[in-house]
Amino acid sequence: MAKKFFYVCAGIFLLALSYHFGANTATAQGAGNSIVGGLQGNAGVAVVTTDGDVIAVGGSTGDVRSPWSFVSNVFAGTSVGTPDNPVTGCWAGASGNFVVTARGDIFQASGLGGPWIHSNVGSAPISTSKTTFGAVKAATR
């Protein structure tokens, strides 16, 4: 009986050990530089990646079967393009193309190739501290 108990305990220990080492190293194998969105300009259409790369295709015809090519990087010449500040959105507006990052950095360009003008939503970091309901009531009275 002791032998069976030993084998059960050893099996549970080996399962726990394999989970411990496997759980730390198992990660998803998705693309590291995924596409955030698309832009449109007089030079065709483009996609923007999380690293800020602008990749365009089509020229004035907009034919997506044409070869895709790197056009510019919105972070070029700035220090805001870090792994913890990825591109989270982009859109094309009447006054140009816009790209926004996770920390509120906004880049604007009149064309797909730049130059990209950098701005920020706020001049200081946004506070993420928790506020009590009493503090909110006191501030609005």
C-alpha cells in the first residue's frame, strides 16, 4: 500500500513540477506587430501597425493586389514609441491622417509618408489612483 501511495504522490509532484516550468514558458505565438487600422491618402491606402509602421499599397488606383511597401514610421525622430506605448488607433480625417498611442500621444500627417507632427492629449500623465465616492461628492459640492 505504501508503494502505491508513493507512486501517486510522485505522479502529483511531477505534474506540479511540469506545470510550474511549462506555465512560465508557454506563450501565444501570434504576430508581435499586429495591424491596428487603415488610412487613406492620395498615395493609396495604408495600414498602421502597433510599432508605428505605415505600410502602403496601390498608389492612386487603390489596387490592394499591388505590392505593399514600407512608407514611414510615426515614431521616427521621437522617443515616445516604446513597447509600453503602442499604437492603439488611427483614422483619416479632413485635415489629414491621425494615429494615437496608448498614453495619449497623437500624430498627424497630411499624407501617408509624413512628416508626422507629435502632440499629446494631456500635458501630464493621467492619474489612475482610486477615488472614493465621498471624495467625488465633496469635490462636486
